[in-house]
Amino acid sequence: MRRGQTKLGPVRYMLRAEYRRGAWSGARIGRLAPWSLSPFAATLHYAQAIFEGLKARRIAGDAAAVFRLDAHAERFARSAERMGMPVLPPERFRRWVLGFVRHQQRQLAAGRALYLRPIQFASEPLLGARPATELEFALLASLVREEDVSGLRLWVERTDARACAGGIGAAKTAANYAAAMRARGVAAAHGCHDVLWLDAVDHRNVEEMGGANVAFVARDRLLTPPLGDTILDGITRRSVLALAPRVGLRVEERAVAWRELASGLRSGRISEALALGTGIGIAEIAAFRDRQRELRVRGGPVADALRRELAREQHGTGQYQWLSSV
Ligand code: PLP
């Protein structure tokens, strides 16, 4: 099975703003509409483009709330800084997101979320490469139905690399996804849903997926590769690490070699493999494939237990203050 966030369709409104002459404009909410862009717009040539992915839901008492808005606002600012772009102050990011969700909140119902996709890109016409000084910001959204995901198959990529030390792997920037497309195509041709990336130096250690972080259950431990400049600091990962002790797991953030993972899956020492992301939530990985073989994951109760804990936090009945009400 692989369900997940089934799209109900894009929202027909968007929020827009621009950066010109050293300052951000105010934001306007209007109908979803195309841009008119110069063919020399820097984003088309030099890929100065960043985005975020976060969700709003209906919570207890019929209010709408955004999950971990502060963390997403800060990551958007870090991505802009890494890509040499003017930073949208996190306070303004938060205000704009809340304003847009307020505008759209009547669309929210139980079992549905509003997936929010803020983007920022360089629109300045440039022929020579330099950091652009004219940018567009937009907040787009799609209504999604949330369902548990299991049965994921991952392609273990041994040729291409997604990110390297000193590079842009920790930024949520378009270029990282472009670098991953060839391997995603190979993965799909082998019946896999996504790629498991290994480190760029010698393809030894597990890093993350194309669109999610990974964690593994080894007896009473939850193992996950440590953050650095090659892995996106996932907000779901961060939340799951905070929740793990509640389901009896000790967190170990350390390098996980592919060989250790493969032998752990074979011996049964590693019983569950989880994909962690805003889109798919906490999803169960069922198998890893490479050119020689397929390794199956036994499975166990942890994915469900963590999902229950995370759902409480997302719906306002948990312990943490992770919600921003509109
Ligand atoms: N890693 C990559 C490359 C991603 O695209 C995503 C998804 O957004 C994640 C990890 C998970 O991050 P988050 O939990 O913040 O959605």
C-alpha cells in the first residue's frame, strides 16, 4: 500500500509579495494567476529559488492552526541566506501564512489539511551570474486528504549524489530536487517510490530520502543520521525525536552505514524503517532495492505509536506548544 496525502486540488487563491530596491512589499491575497517573467529572470538560469512545505488543520474547538510555523519560518530564512537571497523576516512569514490560512480556513474539515507551499525566487533579469536583487514571494496551497502511508519501496542510489559537504543539501532549494531527478527516474523504473541517498564521498552512510528524512528502530533505539550540511533539518524528524521517549525509545543521532542497515534488516535487529516528512507524515518503508537485491523490512508497532503521538500534537491535544492558531 502507498496512500498518503491524496490531493483534493490546489486552492484557487494565492498570496503574493515582491522584494524591490532593498525592501519587501506588503502582501496581497488574490486569485491564483501566472506571473509575467523576463526570459532572463535569474531563477530560470541560476536556480535561486527556495520553498517550504507546512500544514494547517482544523483542531479542537473548531479553530484552525498551523503546525510548527516558527520552525518553518526560520528554515525558510536559513534557506534564503544559504542561497544568497534577501531574507524574508520570520515574523512577516508567520503573519502572511496566518493571514492566508484565515482566508482559506472554511475549506478545512476533519481528515483534511491545507498543505501550504511558500516559494521565493529570483525574478531579476540577469545575464551574468550574481545574487539577484529582485525577488517574488508567493504562498500557494493545496487541500490534501491525510491517510497513513505504508509499503514504501526505496531505491538505494550508488552513482549520483544529492548533496556534499559545504553544498546546499540542508537548504530547501529547487536545485536539490533537480539534482535528484535522474535517480528518481531510475527508482521509478525499478518500481520504487523514492530514493535513499547515501553520502557523496564514498556512498557508505545513509543520509535521507528525496523528500523525507529516515529513522530506524533497533530494539529500544531510534537511529537517525545526524544533521549537517547535507541533510534537510526536517520538522517532522525533529518532532519525532522529541516524541520518541514517549513510546519507550531512546534516540541515537549517529552515522548509519548502509551495511549496518542491511545486516540489521537481515538479522531482525532493525525491525522498522520510517520515512518522516510533512507530506507523508510517519510512513513505513517496506523494502530497499538496489541493482542486486531487495531487502524487506519486517515491520512492528512503533510507526503506529509515533503516529498517534504526532497526531495529538498536530490537533492540539498533546504536550508541546507546536500550534499557531489563526
Ligand atoms: N528531506 C527532504 C529532502 C525533504 O524534501 C523533506 C520534505 O519536506 C524532508 C526531508 C522532511 O522535512 P519536513 O519534515 O520538514 O517536511
